[in-house]
Amino acid sequence: MGLATFILIVLLLIAISGIVIRFLPVPLPLIQIALGVALAWPAAGLHVKLEPEIFLLVFVSPLLFIDGFLVPKREFAELARPIFGLAFGLVFLTVVLFGYALNWLIPSMPLPVAFALAAVLSPTDAVAVSSIVGNGMVSARVRHILEGESLLNDASGLVIFRFAVMAALTGHFSLGETALTFFAVALGGVVCGIAMLWLTALALRLVAKIGDIKDEVQVVILFLLPFAAYLLAERFHASGILAAVAAGLYINASGLFGSLSVPARMQNFALIGILSFVFNGAIFLMLGMQLPDIVRKVPPELSLYGTVWEPILAVVLLTFILLAIRYAWINFGSLLNKIVDKVRNCRSERLRGRLKLFAALAGVRGAITLAGVLSLPFAMPDGSPFPARDLAIFIAAGVILCSLLLASFVLPLVARGIPLEKEDRIANEEQLARTTAAEAAVARIEQLVDESAGDPALHEARQAAARYIIPIYRHRVIADEADDSVGALLRSALLDMRVAALEAERTALAKLFKERKINDTTLRTISGELTLSQALSQARRK
């Protein structure tokens, strides 16, 4: 009963946060963290222990799968160089520089533990980045880089974190062995994610061949994909996080959605939206619920004189060190791109001026960092306490809050001086997609009319239907009011032609996507409308 009550309370608070944000100019994650703190702060409040492995499986893997599915793949490929530079190069630099800085500033923290804390602080939070960096704040290019980085650096940071913890437990560390194992773990995660995606697509095709299976069965099979990918990768000691991301990134390429029925597609898209909102909210609520217990245990290493300001100043200083490392790497990447462009005799778009500061401040830490640091072992192999565990947890929680607050209140000020794109690329793509799809539909309708020339009654009915439906496509207006006033033959012809036209639109869209003239965001937008129209047509056919 206690667990059921807790789940209901969390769901209620998630719903409340969605209403509160309408009245407060504060990012949703901060509101949800505050609600979590309020829920756990009183002595009689709810105190829930966060189990890192369960947390990563139940909450993080499906969210990263969804983010991988939603991220524009064309832009991801175009921006691979800056994304991989931030997701891997910056993570390694952060571990080394910040690890040594921690060990120097706080000598009581052993170097392996400092490296472990630096590793778990290196990933940025995909959920927080998306929530704070809104569509209208900066250019789509910068937003795509930040979102792509946060998708991949979770895996790189957590893998290095595991090696650092192992070094702290055993006292043994080999750079060459660690590098090889890192690439094996990362590659294994990608392979497991794609393998599970392929198996899921195969299962859905088999279900489709069986026929007369409830649409909900297909939705449930697809829902299990990120969890299965994560568990498979972890079973082989690979990165479960990267497995979930890889499954999401390659889901369109697998042809999996082609096996889903129209109602199943609609239910799946609705489920993605609901799960994303609920799981995101649950993550930040649970993060907030951990903070009161963490704050109550202020490490003595950060409070030499017993004042409340010392731990706060220490956390702020460490946060700014992280930001300085990030800002330096962004400038280094910009310089490196300039050199590469000169060698290749080409010119690529680079971050300039305020954009560099914006990208640095957008490095928000979140749930992955907290889940990782809470997974630090309690004891060493000889039974002695794990060194500086409480100190690492306190610093991680403080940096999460500090980075969130900085991003929430400083980023909008920095973004004011950043020019946005003069041309809306997505809007132009949508216009191209709609026009191309409508032209394909009209061509298919005219073909159906020509094919019926041998049957005068059917030909006349289809001609009448074409005269009605072609102007609808040309003007992109859906108007079905006249259906009840036409004869049964005309109604049947109209429905047949509408379904055929919708399929032609879908084929044209797939061709545009394959030719890289539109991205998968545009494809999903138009396909969603086509799916709804198909569902309406099929409902009328019954």
C-alpha cells in the first residue's frame, strides 16, 4: 500500500508541476526538484532510497531511447564532429583536469575517488538541456549539438566512472587496458542495442503475419525494447546506456514502424509523449527527494570553520571550474575546426562569441550524475569505509543544483544577444513535404481514374470522386461533410482513393527522407497527420 501511495503522489505532483509552470517563469526541472524537496524535507516526509541500477534501467534507459528516437538523425550526422568532441573528448579532459583539481583542493579525497567524481560529473543531462534550451532560445544547430552531446556522454562518463571506482577499490590502474576496455564496452553497447532492435523488428513482423492480434500487443513489444536492450548489454558487461541510445537512433532505419498497424502507430506516438513527460518528472522529483538527506550531512572537509557559507562557496567554485574546462574545450574545438577547414580548403559553421559562453553554461548536470555517485560502494574490500563517499555525493548534488540554477537564470540573459537563423529550415521542409506529398496524392488519384476506364460505372464514380478530392489535396483542406449526401458507390470510391492517396503521400515522404531532403522530425510531423487520416478512413470503411 505504501508503494502504491507513493506512486500516486509522484504522479499527482508531476501533473501539478505541469500546471505550475504555466504561471512561473522557471524551467520545469527546477519546479519538480522543489516539489521533491518539499515532499521529503519534513521529518515525517517521504524518504525513498534511490537504487542506482534500478533507476538507470527503469527511468533513464527508456528516456534516452526516446531522445535517441526523437533527435534529428540528419543533423546528428552533419554535426558528428562537435557532438563526438564534446561527448568523448571533453569527458576525458574533464576527468583528468577536474580530478586533479579536486585532489589538490581537497587532499582528503584520494585521486581515484576524485577521478570517479569527475567522471560522474562530466555527463550533461539530456532532459534538463531540452527543458531549459527551448526552441526559440538559440539556433537549431546549437540545440542539436547540445542534445546530441548529452545523449552520448552519459555512456562515456559512466564507463570511466566504473574504471575509476575499480581503481579505488583495487589500487590498480592501467591506461592502455582502460582505453581498450572502454572502446569494447562502448562498441558492445551499440551492438547489443542494434541487435535487440533487429530482434524486436523481427518479432513485430511475425506478429503482423499472424494477423488478428490486438494492436496493444505491438505497442507492448515496442515498449519493452529499451529495457531489453539495456539488460542485454549489461548482461555482457557492455554499456546499457549506449544500447538504449543506439536502439532509439536506428529505429527508423530498421523499418520497425512499417510492421505496426495504423492504430498501433497512433498509440505508440501517444505513449511516447506520456512516458517522456511522466518519467522526466519522476526523475527530477526523486532527485529533489534525495537532496534533504544529502544536505543534512555536510562533510566536515567543506566546513573548516563551521559556517554555512563554506560548503556553498566550495560547490560554486567547483561548478565554475567545470564550466571553465568546458568553455576552454569549446574554444579549442573552434580553433581545431578552423585549422581543419584551412587544410581541407573549406568553411564550416563555428560557434562564435556569446554562443561559446551559451554552450558552456548549457552543460547542465542532472539525474545521471546523481544516480552514478549514489552507486559508489560503501566499503573497501578490507571492510573499511569507502573514502570520501559522503563528500563526493554532497559535491555532486551541489553541482547539479548550481548548474541548473545558472542555466535557468543566466542562459536567457546570454541568449538575448545571439542572432537566430533568418530562415526557418524546418518550416521550409514541412512546406516542401506537404507540397510533394499532395502532388503525389493527386497523381495517384488521376491514375486510379484512368485505370477504371474499362468499367463505365466505376469510372464515372471515380471521376466524380476525383473532382471532389483533388481540390481538397490541392488546398490541403480536409472536408468530409459531403460524404453523407453522395451515393454508396461514390462513398466507397472516395474512401478507396483517399487511402490510396495517403499511401502515395507516405511513399513520397519516405523517398524525400531517403534522399535527405527532409529530416526525421519533418517526416514524423507529416506522418503523424497521415496516420490520423488513415485511421479515420479505416474507421469509416468498417
